[in-house]
Amino acid sequence: MSGGADGSGWLDRLVAIGAVTQGHFELSSGLHSPDYVQCARLLERPDLVQAAARDLVALVSPRLDEPPATIASPALGAIVLGYEVARAWECRSIWAERNPHDGRLAFRRGFDLQPGERVVAVEDVVTTAGSLRELVELLERHQAQVVGVATLVDRSGGGVQWRMPSAALVTLEGVQLPPGRCPQCAAGVGLEKPGSRPSGTGTKPTQESTHSR
Ligand SMILES: [Zn+2]
């Protein structure tokens, strides 16, 4: 179901710009991993985001009968990628964001969907795909037709399954273990919690760092 781990060169490119790093990390899912994907290293490069979006569209396009009318992304990290995917598809780009009161994804800012509107859901990184699944459910509650799912990096090793056509530019066989079974915890290696917390020290995690994506 996932594509992209086929010599497209994107894994090498992500490593080269520091978007994939090695260490001992606590993911937003709470699981520990020896590698971490920081898509901001890609998203700060418009030229590379544009190239990645074009390649992602080239992967998903042949699996759709018709192009989408709209791209939808969950805030925050995926908005930029979704926007560039929409540019490549020459369609609209909208995003869902978390309601500060209940933490659920919702469309705000007057974003509207027509019944049956063809939508491709776009996410930057999926591990458990919690946010992306929630976005698909939100779109379906708005009576949109989710015709495809596209992600930049699938850390589940292709383990996340979708009812609709899906593709990832890079698929990683992510090793993700609970702290109790993590060999690096047992060895006393210092733990990093990258998430999307503010740069610097002494700052509290932002809400984005606590959601499961
Ligand atoms: Zn650990």
C-alpha cells in the first residue's frame, strides 16, 4: 500500500538535511525510538518541499480516477506540505486544527466542504497515524469523499492500513518500543523529547507535541 521506499532518493535527502536523526527519542505517541524524523528541516526549505510535493502527487495520481478538488492537512506541520501538494495538483488547500477546549481536530476559519467533494488527506509524518485517521473521520463527517491519503514519511514500516489509495514518499521500518522494553532506556542513554516544543530550554511543551500522529 505504501510507495516510495523504492530508490526515489528521498530518504538520503532527508538524512542529508538532518530531517532524520539518530539517538534515543520519545515520540509523541509515548513510544521510544532510536531515530527521529524532524520534518521542519524539510519544511524550512521551500524548494525541497515543492519537489517532495510534486513527487508525492506523481505517486498518488495514477491511483485516482480523477484529481482531488481539495487537499486537507492536520495542523501544524503538515499545512506547508499540504499547501505545496495542492499547488502541484492545482487545487484548494485547507487544514484542520485542534480545538483548544477538547483537543479534537476541527475545521475553523470558514473552511467549507461540499457533499461528495473529492479530498486527499496529507500528513508529514505518520507513526500511529492518529491525527491523519482523525482527519479522515472529520472529512467524512463533513460528507467529503476521501479519495486518497498521502504522507511524506511513514514510520510504521507500511503497517498503517487505509481503505483508500495511499502512498508515502519514504517508508521507514521504525523501531518503536514502550519505555519498559526499550534497550536504550535499560542502558541509561539520555532521552530526548523533540516533538514540536519551542527551541531553547526551560519551556513547556506545546499542545502539538502531545498529540499522537
Ligand atoms: Zn527508551
